Amino acid sequence: MKNKKKASLPARYLLFFLLLFCIGLLTVNYFKPGFLSPVTNAVNSVLLPMQKGLNHLGTGFADTAYDYQSLEEARTENQQLKEELASLKEDIGNYQQGQTELKQLQELFELKGQYTDYEMTGARVIQKDAGNWYHSFVIDKGTEDGIQADMNVIAGGGLVGIVTEVGKNFAKVRSIIDDDSNVSAMSLNSGDTCIVSGDLKLYSEGKLRLSYIDKNDNIWDDDKIVTSNISDKYLPNILIGYAQDIQTDSNNVTKSGYLVPAVDFDHLQTVLVIKTLKVTGEENQP
Amino acid sequence: MKIKRILVMAVVIFAGFFLQYGIFANVPLIDTVPNILLIITVSFGFMKGKIQGMVIGLFCGLFTDIVSMNALGFHMIIYIIIGYINGAFHQWMYSDYIVFPLIVTTFSSILYNLYFYVFQFLVRNRLDFIYYLTHVILPEVIYTVVLTGIIYQLLSFINYKLEMTERRSATKFV
């Protein structure tokens, strides 16, 4: 009995002290964000390369399993795609005509082409978040390769996310499906704006939330949704996905619906980082 | 003798960390990732008492914080608390009895996820708790508890071996 009391008293003090220490760390982080990141970056630049090897092993298993499963699907898909290709070839002819006309008009307006002109760099996903509450991942390029925070990340022709932290040889990307992510977007057809936000709840159905659409705006089902001109971090006209189930809200002022993303987030292995940052005209402000 | 335990613990935490982030985070078809570091914290808190539970929780939390690149300290708090609480159950430990570790892991895993829900989701007005409970929390808890069955046995074996060497060197001094 005596022994137990002796042991439990210092434990309580230690708990108190450690919790105070953690709260201290959090306070520092709150008032001075990035103050402790040299420490975390140093540790990460040691840990991540080690993990890269293991990750290879993990995805190796994953890929073989996935390959067998998808072979059957691929066969039927192949048939469908062949039919689709035939009709698309027809369309291409029409578009090429339109393209030349567009080029002439663009030169006329001195509008530079959109995101085909950006300087990009490829990167490999080396770590997915092991928690079940977040959707972010780490790529294998960092400040050494010219990556900076707020750079846009794309893959397979669609927006994936944005760089939030950068270390020497790695960078953390928060994907647009993260519950905390909001992207200012617009319809490619009408230019009407909306907000695309990630939602953990919707993601299991493969969707994102599309909201803050004015009731009279022209955004309809299957419209292409791209990043908007007025976003302060995302470059304009990057494809995000397609609108779905647009309905008027109960307040009768706005509309909202869902967005099916253009990128397959489940099998993301390589991404492209756009090395151009959005210029908002606020750069010189402190 | 202390140094040996510290070294072994460091290896265990490293191994758990790589298992969780390198292997389990990449397993396809199952979206849930089991929380191996939580199992380690719970097991050693339970086997060795409050202080060791807290110290191991501190390092597991520190690892998670560093790798997730969020605010340093956020995961540390919950891991330390879990280490302490499980240390309080130390007096009920019977080494060959697996049911009790499974029960404490269940409750610890629920506590861990509730902490997350409250401080990351509820504060942002995500109120549909039932959804998160059934789709995020329960799968993780079940997966973690199932793995505890295996990992606890392994950890308790490591602990037993360590205690044997510690006892041997202690008798030398006496």
C-alpha cells in the first residue's frame, strides 16, 4: 500500500508538468506559426528517406492486388473506350478548327494560354497520412527543387491540392478532399463563382461539396468546375471536377450541390507541382 | 540496465511508427489505418505503470506530431493522457490474460478519436457525430483492437525478457 502511494504521487506531478509543456508548445505554435518548424523539418528529412523504401514495399503489394482486380474491369472498359474514341475523333476535327480560330483571337487580345504554360515539376507521393481524419500527403521534393508553400498541385489533368509545408527534400500537400479545404471555383461555361469544399462525410461517396452559388447563376449538373480568377492561392482555370445534383437551398437565395473530382485520389502516386505562384497584388504587404 | 530498456523501447517505437506509416497506410481496399503507436503506448502503460506509459506516450505523440507536420503538442497531449490512464490500470495486470488489454485499448482508441473529433471537427461545426462514429471511429477502433491481440503478445514478451535481464543485474548489486 505504501509503495503504491509513493509511486503515484510523482506520476501525477509528471503528468501535470508534461501537459503544461504540451500546452506551452501549442501556445508557441499559435502565436508564432513556423517557429518550431526547423526542428520538425530536420527530423523529417531524416525519417522520410527511410520511409520511402518501406513505402515502396507497401505500394508494391498494393499494386499487384489492384492489378488483378482491375484486369476484368479494364477489358469491358476497353470495349467502351473504343466506341467512345470513334466518336471523339470526329469531334477533334471540329475542335481543331475552333482552336486555330481561338489562337488568332487570343493573340488579338494578348491573352496568354492558361495552365499549359506554367512551369511544372513532377513529384512522387512518399507518404500518406496514417490518421483517418485527414487527407494530406507528402511528396519527395522540397526547397532544393524550388518548391514553395502555396504552390498548386495537379495530377491527371485536375487539381489535387496545395503545398502547405516545405522542408529541404519534402513537402506536405493538403488535398482538396481534406475536410478543412476550401477552394474558390467557377463554372467554365458561365464564369459564375462558387466554393468547393472537402467533406470527410461526402468523400466516401467520392464527392466534394459545392456551395455558395447564387440562385440565379448558371451552374448546372455536369458543368465543368475550374478554379476561379478571384482565388488568392489557386491559379485560374485548373479543372477541379464536374457539378452534380445542383439544387436550390432552403433559404431560397443560394444553390448548392456536389462535385465529382477529376482526379482519382485513391491511387495517387505521382503529381505535378506548378512552380508559378498566384500573384494577387498583396505581395508587398507585411 | 536502464539503458538497455531505453534502447529497446526506441527500437519498438521506431518499428511501430514504420509499420503504421510505411506499411498499413498503403494497404489498399481498407481505408482505415490502425493506430499502432497507440497500441504501444497502451501496452506499456498497462504493463509498466503511469510514468513509463507517459514517457512512451510522449515520444509516440511527438513522432505523430512531427510527421503530420501539424502543431507540435497536439497529439502529444492525448498520448500522454492515454499513457497515464492505462498506467493506472497497471495493478490489474495479469501477464497471460489478454482480455483486459483488449478492453483498455478499445476505450483508449475511442478516447483518442473523440479527442480528435472534438478538437478538429466539432470546433468547425461538423455536428453529425453518428456519421463520424460509424464511418471513421468504429472502423479504426475495431482494426486497432484486432491488431492489439497480436502486438500486445509480442510487446509483453519483449517486456518479460527485459524484466528478466533487469532482475538478474539487480540481484548482482544486492
